[in-house]
Amino acid sequence: MLESFFSYIEWIELETFFSGYLLVYAIIHLVASKPPLTSFAKTRLLPKLPLAYALAGTLYLGLQLKDAYPDYTIGHMAASVQLPFLKIWALLSILFWIPLFNKKPVFSLLHSSVFFFLLLKSLYLNLFTSAADNDMVRNSMKIYSVSIILNLVALLLVTLISLLPAFSKKTST
């Protein structure tokens, strides 16, 4: 387990927001390869995956800002960080709002794979160590399930928002 309670809380936050994206990406990619749903998935869902990932990153940034309230000084924020490299890596997901980065969904997949593989490492260590902790494994799977749901909802929101202009044109004519 991680060194302290606070680093474990940060770990849970990071895994909740970012680890499930890899499975969501894989599911959408598989759906896009099946003939009945190919056109919608390829034209509407696949291009929106990086934006959904950026939305998850923005929600993560909002959580970090809420946790830092009311003292937004650099010293206070730096002192409260337990996993600085992972937190910085997570905040880089906001860059997927920029068209240069969101043109290729594979970049967001690579970004998220760091958190997915760290989750796999944690599961492996908890499953196959001499003192296997089933509660930790169960907790990690619950966190992963919530992460999948969060990323699916983010994709749904981004897709619905992108469909609003087309829908409003149809209803106004």
C-alpha cells in the first residue's frame, strides 16, 4: 500500500478519473469496427474520445481546486501534494481540449495507459503477495468501475453537446 493515508486518497482520485478511459476507448473502438454501428461510432464517438478525456481531466482539476480552497497559494498546494509526478501527469489531460492534441485519440489512450498499468500493478501486488488483501482488490475494482462509468458519462455529455447544433438546425427549419 502507499505510504500514507493522504497518498492513498490521491491514488484513489487519480485512478477514479483516469484508469477507466482505456476500457472505454477499447469498447468504442470495437463498436466502431462492427458494421451496423460503424458510421455513428467512427464519425461521432471516436473523435470525441479525447474531448471526453479532457472533460474528465477538467473535473479532476476542479476537484483539486475545491480541495485547495480557500488557500490557493503555491506553497499550500505544493505542500498538500503526495504524488507530484502523477498529479502533474493527470493535469496534462487538460491539453486534450487543444485541437492539436485531440486530433488523434491514440494520444489520450497513451496518456491514460499510465494510470491503467499502475492500477494493474496495484492489483497484481495485492493479489499475489503472501498477505493477499482481498478488500484492497475489491476496492480497486470498485474504483475502476466508477472510473469506467465516469468516462462513459463524459463521452455521452461531449457527444450530446456536439449534436446540439445539428439538432437545433433540424428543429428550426
